[in-house]
Amino acid sequence: MSAFSALSNSKSIFVRYLVAVVAACLALLLRFLLTPLIGSETPYFTVWLGVVFCAWFCGVGPSVVATILMLLGVWYWFLPVYGSFVLKSPQQAFGVAAFLLLAGIIITIGHRARRTQERLNAAHAEMEDAVRERTADLRDRTAELAQANEKLRHLTTSVLQLQDVERRRFARELHDSVGQMLAVISMNLAGFERREKLTSNGVGLLTDSRQLVEQLSAEVRTISHLLHPPMLDEAGLGAALRIYVEGFSKRSGIAADVLVPQDLPRLSQELEISVFRIVQESLTNVHKHATAKNVKISIDHSLTGLTVIVTDDGKGLLNGHAVGVGLAGMQERAHQLQGTFQVSSDTTGTSIIAIFPTPKLAQSASVSN
């Protein structure tokens, strides 16, 4: 590698000397051609161009060689006595000395200019290398960040799916196990009341126990439906939303209205669950934070997609910013189905808008009621 570099440097030096010699010859030839026009009064007229050219482009050594060649040519061909190296007057000797002095100054200035330009070129190349390294590093970091975000999104999607599966399983266990046991207890209490003669205190205690069992059964059914409403699997999104919103309005005292198209088709299971969870989380936030009196839920189904809008007349989000795990979960549910999620809020209320694309709609021909 070092031998190749030395060979390349030797070729570069040889080329620079060759160019300097050619420039000197051309300057002298040009002086010959201009002699009929300018005479012999300005013998150094064209060789100055050769000196400047060599000083700027060829370096110190080639410039000195070219300057000596041009001086000898002018001395021999253009200074009297022509065809010899004799100086017949002090003025000619002064002209030769002045030419050498000025040529030396020009060569020195050119050398410094070349060195400065080389340093600038080196600094520029170093800066470009640094920029390329920074750009490559930034590109790598960006790719790593995008990969990490993608992994986080997949992980979040998996967590949400597992959460839905666990909710469905737990709701079924509550309904099938706890619900059945409470039903058996209620029947046993009813049979005990019919068969046994109880005092008035015993009758009161038995009545209270039956009421507590009925309340507990109702709570279990409510919790089971909140975890995973059976109507969502049996009758579809429309029916499940109507039942849930009606129950929410009774429990919270907030007037809630839901608008679902009568011809809303059955959607994919993941889309129905996502829409239901977005509405559920939105109403939970309204109940906890909005201090709203009214809330409206609308579902719009068209050829372009499915749009879910939840609007309340509460106090709005803090400083207009959407924060919290619930909102992040809703946003992730929309994004995992290639949808969009938007929150707008002011002092007059908050609107949550989720839009899902059309491909997730064409799943089943059955219609939710």
C-alpha cells in the first residue's frame, strides 16, 4: 500500500514538472508570436503569465524550473545581444534581477496559497467525513429507535389481546361459577324459608340474606358484563353498546345517548372488541374526570370505514392535553388496526374520534340489533 502511494506521488511530481516545462515553452512561444505587434520593448510580457500559472498550480520546484527556463529563453531570444547570454547594459541586468525577485515573490505567494488551500481541502474533507459519520450514526440510532418502537407496539398489542382474552375468561368464570353458586344459595334460602318455622327475627335475617345474595348476583352479572359483555359475541357491537350505555347511564346518573346504524354488519372480532373498549374507556374517563351531564356516542359505518365518536359536555382535559394510560391504550387499539385516534378538548367538553379503515368491515353478513 505504501509502495503504491509512493508511486502515485512520484507520478504526480513528474506530471507537475512536465506541466511547468510545457507552460514555460508556451509562454516563450506566445512571446515569439506577439513580437510583430509589441516589438522588443517588453521582453517579459508573456512569461509573467507562465510564472503565475506555475506558482498556483505546479508547486515550488516546478515553478523554479519553469522560471529559470523562461528567463533563459527571454535572455537568449528577446534581450540584445540576441542569440547570446550577454547583457550589454545595466538596465538589462536590473531587469533580469527584478524578474527573478518578483518571480520569487509570486512563487512564494502561490506556495502559501496552495498550502492554505490544501489545509482548507483537508479540513473540508475531515468535516465531510465527520458529517457522514454523524449521519450514519444518526441513521443507525433512528433505525434502532424505530425497531424498538415497533417491538414496543407489538408488545402492547400482545398485552391488549391477552388482556381481552383474560377478561373474557374471567367473565365466563364469574358467570358460570360464582353466578351459579349464588343462584344455588338463593334457592336454598327460599327452600329454608318455606320449610322452617322462624321467629320474626329469623325471618328478618333470612330476608336480608336473600336480598344480599340477589344484590351480589346482580353485581357479579354487572362485573361479568363489564369485563366482556356476552351480547358482543352473540348479537354484535350495536346491541352490546346499547346495553352497556344504558347500564352506564343508570349507574353514573349521566345522560348517555348512543347512535348505532340499524344495518351495522358484524365486524371482525378484534375490531368489535377494540371499538367496545374505546367506548368503555371513554365513558369511564367521563364518569371519573369530566364532571359532565351529557355524553353522546355515535357509530358511523360507510364504504370508507368505521368512525367512532364519543363527545361529552364536561370541563375538558387539563390544559387541553390528552394524558393517561387509558387514552394511550385507546390510541394503541386504533393503531393496531391501522386506524387513527384523535382527542380534541376545551372548556366546553371533550371529543374522542377513532377511525378504522374499510378492510376490517367485510367479515360477516349478519346484522347487529
